Amino acid sequence: MSIRGALLVWAHFLPSSACITEFKTNPDFLDYSGYAFKVARGEAIPEQVKEFFYMRHDPYVIQLTKYAMFTHQMLTACWAVGGRVWEVRLMLNQTLHADDGSEGLHTTACAPRSCRGHQVLQHIALKVITRDFDAVAPGRLRGVVRPLSSWRFVKLRFAIVGMGGCGTTSLQKNLKQHADIRFTRRDDKEETLFAPGYSHEYTGGFRMLPTEAQVNNINCGKPRCGPNDLDATKKLGLKNYMLYNFDFGLATLSLIDDVIVIALVCDPVDRLEKVMFWSYCQFSNTSRCGKGVIIDEIMKQTTVAAVVQQQRDHWVAAERINILYTLFRERAIVAHQSLLRDRPELLYRLLFRRIGVAPPAGIQYHRYNSVGGDRTGLCRRKKVLAEFQAELEPEYQQLEAVFRDMRHPAIPELEMRQTRCNRPRELRRSRRCINRRCE
């Protein structure tokens, strides 16, 4: 039996309730229901949305941003008529199945405020799916419903969005010293709501609207926020070092009014070398890792050009900075790691001012989460190091252009193509401070 054939049962009548009566007597509820609320990575935006926003020729990240704006507008339109938007996932079986053979039906329902979750699941959802006010289920339905909210109601002041391996842990821990700043995660781990692997990843895609519980968890640390749970005296921030490279997360984050995004950039060879080191040494082979021979083993099986291409997501920065500025404009702060390392007071003074807190007196800025020594052994292989730098020269040139356009203070190590191999302190074997302070 197809889904429409199973649901259009005319002989039964629904029990009387304010929820059902309100829904059936106000067509706006049905009009503001049934739109897509999720998108898979790389999935094309629906054609009707492209037409509505005139965005056929926009870059994908801009299309995602406009699509997120569309879902927000649908949410607020539902609220304006006295409704609440629900995410609906119906679990199907052999008797009740979708026409395309999928195991579940996913949609949104704009239901009157008087409706409860079980009423949305058992009665309202079917009317939305079939677009028929009189549709009745042949039996009790199984599924999940959740009330949705909007990214614009996340009360973030700033977000550290990357780049991994360039000092994001140090940045977070030093900012956290300020009495008027707090982060969404008390354990200093990566906030996953906006980033890859994040908690609103949904079957087949990512939510275009967060659930009410997810927004509350960010704002007050609980699924439900009471009047006394929101601390307006502190500026709220989040950190995820991979967020800069995730279009969906940046698109939804950009909808938050006045949020500031902060990105640290460092040498592309250093980032690539660090990835190779951790991919070999984070979980096993610690004795071999200590010998600094990883690069030799890697290069036995491949070429420099192949490694650079395979690990592109781990070193690319210039094009992602351009996306940050496209989405956030003056709300984006991008700094080179050398500024964090050599002139931290200048950088933190800027960040405190932009976040909206007074720079604290007498604060010490420390370095965290660093591993010194030979690591992969690349620094001892001068010829291979030069090949990596030559392969990444276009990225170096693009970074110079980006920093020049944003009027960043001069970056001698970028101009001279210096890596960690040019900093003797980085090569000290005794320097190993994973997830802790280095000095």
C-alpha cells in the first residue's frame, strides 16, 4: 500500500481537540508546513528556493546561507499565525511505506501552539504529508517529533572557527581567563553544533533549523532555559577548529546577528606536517614516531604532489578566508599564528575590544597543546621540505594577497617562507605539552 493510499482513510473521525480544530480551520498552518528542513553535504538546493532568492549563479555557500534564511522566514511566519514548527520523522514499515521505497518520511509541520508532540505525530503530520485535512492513519504511527527553533536565537558573541594546528587551543584557553567570557563547552572540547559530526546531523543530511533543545543547550547548557539560566553578563563563545572548512556550519553561523568569527592561520607546510605526524602517532606506533622517520616511510609510497592533493583540506586557507569575509565581512577577524606567538598582547587586546569586554590587567598569555622535536623528520629532509614548499607556493602567494588586502601587520615568516624548521625552540624534543600549558 502506498503512503497516500494508506493515509487517506475517510471513514474515521478524529477525536475533538483544540489542536486539531485550530489546524483545520486555519489554512496558514498547512501553508507553512511541509518544506525541506535538511540538506546533505553537497546536495543541490531545491529549485523553488533558487528561484525565490534569485541565486542560481551564487556559490554553494551563499546558496546555503539563503536557504537557511528561507527556513528561518518560514519558522517566523508560522509563529506569526500562532504556530510552532515541528520536525517530523515517521518510521515506516511493510504496511506503510513511502512511494520511493525509503524507510522514513521527513518533513516539518507548523501546528497550533495548543498542540502537543503526540498530536503532531499522530494527526497533524499525516495531513501535512498528504496535504489533506481529512487524512487519518490506519493505525498508531511510530516516529519522532521535535520542536524547531532558529540559528538566530543562539546567543553567541564570538566563534573560534579554526584553523586546526594554528593555535586555536591556546586562543580559547587564554580568552577563557577573562571573567566576562564563557564558552559553550566547559570541558574545552570542540563545540559540535555547527561543525562536521555535529549533533544536529540528521538522517541523510543536516538540519536547516536547530531544535529548541539544541539552541537552549548552547545558550544555558540545558535543554530548557529558565529566566535565571541565561547569564547576560558574560560573552558567550564557541570553538571548533574545523568549522572554517565547513560550508553548512559557516552559513548557519552567519545568521546570528553580531557574531564575530575568529580564525588563526599558519604556515601550510607546518599544518600539513602536523597532520601527517598525528595521523601516524596519535593512537599507535609511538616508538617509531619518536625516531623522526615518518616522512621517509610516507615518501616511499607516494609523491609530494600526491600528498599535497590528498591532504588539501588540512592546509588550504586562503580560499576559506575569502569565504569568511564573504559571509561575515567586518565581523571576521583573521590573524597569522606569528602574531599569537610573538605579539600576543596586541592580538588579545584587539579580540577583547571586538568581543566587547575590557582587557584584563596583569593577564599572562600561555601556549598550549604543542609537540616539539623532529616529529615526522621533515625538518631534516631539506630537499623534501623544499619540494613541499614549492608545491604549496600558490597557497603562499594567495595568503600574502589576502593578508595584504585585510591590512594585517607584516608577517616576515610568511614573506620568507619560514616553517617550524626555522625556529630552534620548536625542535626541542623536551617540548611536549598535549592538552596542557607548555610553559
